[in-house]
Amino acid sequence: MVHTRLDGVLFSRMVYLGANLLSDNVRVVDGLNVFPVPDGDTGTNMNLTFSSGVEELTRKESPRITESAAALAKGLLMGARGNSGVILSQLFRGFSKSVNGKDEVNARQFADALKAGVDSAYQAVMKPVEGTILTVAREAAEMAVRAARTSDDIISVMEKTYEQAQTTLLRTPEMLPVLKEVGVVDSGGQGLLFIYEGFLRALRGEELSADCERSVPKIGQQELDKLISEQHNAQIHMKTEDITYGYCTEFMVHVTHSTEPNKKTFSEALFRNHLDTMGDSLLVVSDDEVVKVHIHAEHPGSVLQYAQQFGSLHRLKIENMREQHANILKAEESKGQAKPEAAAQPVADLLPYGLIAVAAGEGIATILRSMGVHVVVEGGQTMNPSTEDFMKAIEGLRAEHIIILPNNSNIIMAAQQASELAEVPVSVIPTKSIPQGLAALISFHVDVEPEANVQAMTKAIAQVKTGMVTHAVRDTQMGEVQIKEGDFIGMAEKEIVTAGPDLLACATTLLLGMVDEDSEIITIFLGEDATEDQAHALEKALSDPFPDVEVEIQAGGQPLYPFIFSVE
């Protein structure tokens, strides 16, 4: 078999098979994350990103490659989550621009498009690091260009591309010492390799498997459509403040049938009963492989975190029903159907600033709001918001200038991508933790020009030290620290400095190592799995060596991290 031309239909088939392989191997990619913390989510982020691209492609698939590639790129761009997802979106954004206006491409044009994607991705990363997905994509694309000089067969070019991606991936530990230390290849590069494998298999004529993203069974769609219609009608006759559960949350779970120790056996009855405690308007329908869920929840992140224990998540959609309700009332009022007491209020003048911050945990969200944040985007570890999530938050604010605090290093790129797409000026402060975000907020002043605010808030980040305690999800060794699965681990910034089976001992060691004679204020954020007694024990441990340090204890409510420390 020889393919000398690539049109939109064949390209779409390549994408669907690539998505299928990536989806089937999410856990493999997640397992390659270097740090043994429960936020190893490269595979999850890449899968959610690529699934968003596939969803857009299924709606706009075309015989012309320009239109199919553009649809994929748009879906990837808006659905991009985490650094790996943003880079993936840029790879195909550049690809799309390269094939723009073409009905089909030949081998050389296909190779040039892969190279254009790499150029786009490198431009999007402020400080590209070799030994990552970027290197795998770059060397694979360079091989594609060389191969296309001597062959007009796209299959042959893709074979060489895939082989080079494999070779480069195996070399990533030699480029990044931390990979070699832990004994893994780059997780993002491995995710890209699964996509490229799907491309090659589609070119060779392999058929889509039954569980491909393109043909996910639409189980429960009639019930869901009916439920949504009933809710729309009901919303007209209620007040916004009467909405108890504010987020309409829909998603699908591809159930993992395995005996892995970190996976739970799925029971629809138990699954339904647990979700019933987390919201209302619950709909759960399933077959042997896929579970479709609709629920109104106040904390959709907690719902998704619970569901993820049973498999990989797909087709996520979270909508703010309070905002929707206000829009419905406004629309009904224009038709003369809304009740007078529910009439929409006059549109307010533009705010000088709109503040958006990312957080997991109601306590932390409350603190952020009390410091002036207008929109708290739920997310953080294990659940990185997408570019579209930020776009919705930006569009929901009527402000002359938007400032975003990502509060996580893996979220910064998605926020920056949203800032480039927004129609209003948006500044992203590169906060990598909640303590950094709070420090930045303290330096914000509403009557100061945007440039001065950005400088002050960015400078404030360096004035605070962050510590976090979580648990290890696998055995490993980081430097001199030996870690066993289930241990508690203490991290100062991103460095693992201590580990052990006792939470309080681990937290004490970490905190005492972070505090010095120049420290003035220590803030302890209690997570879901920590108690006030433990926090007071930490306070007592600091009192003798550092009697002048002020200690504040805050109920953060964050999942997975029993303690977050801020040292100023």
C-alpha cells in the first residue's frame, strides 16, 4: 500500500486512531511522571486535550485537509490542559496553519506541516527544555523532512517519523538527569508516541476499534436531553440565589477493568449512591465499558476526582448554572415571559480589573474571594483547567484588564494561551502555588496601572516559600530520599526533602527545614486529610526554635495535600 496524497478524511482517521491509542494508555503515560505524587497527570491532560480536538473534528470533518486540520487545532486549543496539553495543541496549530487552503497534501507538505507544528510549539514555550515532548516532536519532524526528500509515500515518511520518535524518546533520560535518576522516559514524549503510532496504523489501513473516541456510544442521551429540557423550563420560575448546586457537570468514564491496586472495581449502584451525596439532578447510565454522568454539584472537581478512580474521563463539560440562569431570565424578559421580580439588573460599568485565580478546596477559594478575586476556577493538582475554562472566566467578567493567578506550574501555559485569545488585555502572573498567589494578591492595588501591578505582583512571588505534604503513589528514590508507595512526602517548592510513614513527622521535618531566622509569618493550610490538632502540634514544634515567628492556621480544604505551608 502506498499513499502519495493525504486528504481530510484520511487525516481524520489518523487522528481518531491516535486518540484511541492515547486513551487506552493514559495510565501508562501518567505512570511516567517523575515525581511520585498523586498529581501525575500528563497522560490525563494530553488525553483530555486530544479528546477535545477529536470532538471538534467529528463535528467539522471534511474531505479537505485544511478544514479537518483546522477543526482539530481549534478543539485542541480550547481544550488544552497542563503544559503537555498546551504543547500538543501548538503542535497541531502549526500543522493546521501549514496546510491552510489545501484540499490534500503530498509527503513533503505533510513533513513540512509536522515541522511547522514543532516551530509553533517551541515559540509557545518561554524556556524550552530538551529531553521532553518538544525534543521528541522536533527530532521526529526533522526526520520526516529528510525522509520526504527521497520518498513520496506518506506511509514511508510516517514510518521514519515514528521510528525517530521512538529513538528520541529512549534518549530522553540522557538529556534530562531527573528522568535518568528515576529510570523513566519523558511522559509527554510517550504520549505523543502513542498518537504517532495511531497515525501510522491508520495509514497502513487498520480500522478504528469500537471504543474509539469518534464512536463513543451515546448512552442515555434521550434521558439526558429530557432532563436538560426540564431544567431549562424550571429555571424560568426560580431565583438565582435558590440554586444550591451551581455547576452542571457532565462527563463520561471509560471504565478500567483491571486489578491495579490504585483502581477501584466499578459498581453502578455504589457509584450512583456516592454521587447522590455530592449534588442533585443525578443521571448515571452505563454499559460494560462506558459510564455517562450528569449531575448538578457545587464542587465538580470532587465529583471528577471520585469518578477518576474507576477509569479515564472523557467529554467533560462544566457549566455555571447561576450564570446560565441569569442569562435565561434576561432572555425570557426580552420575550415578556419573565416574572417582574426576576428581571435582570442593569449592566454594571466596567471594572478597572478582573481577578481570576485557580484553587482546589473551598477554604482556599473563600480566602481568595475575601482578597478580591472575582472568579475562582476550580482546579489545581490532578485537575488542570483548560484554555476554554479560562476563556469562559474571562468572558464572564466585565473588566478593562484581567489578571490571572494560575497557582500551579502546570496551569500557567493554558492561562497564557487564553490571554492570547482574549479580546481584552489579560496578564498572567506566573504563580506556581497558593502561597505565591496570595502573596501576589497582597501586592495588588486597584488604583495602580496594570504594568506596575504586574511588576509588583510578580516580584512578590519571590518573597514567599512554599511547602507541601502529600503521599507517594509509587516506590522511587529522589536524590538521597528513599520513598515507598504510601509514604508521606514533604516538598519545599518542587524538591522532595523528606519522606516517611508518619504524616506529622514528615510535616514537622519539612516545616522546620523551611523556617530560618529571617522568617516572620508561617501560614498552615489544612487539607481534607489533616486536623487542627496536627496543625497545633506543628505550631508547638516551631515555638522553641523560632519563638518570634507568627503562625496562622487556615482551613484550606484542599484534596490530596494534607498540608500546604507558606513561609514569609
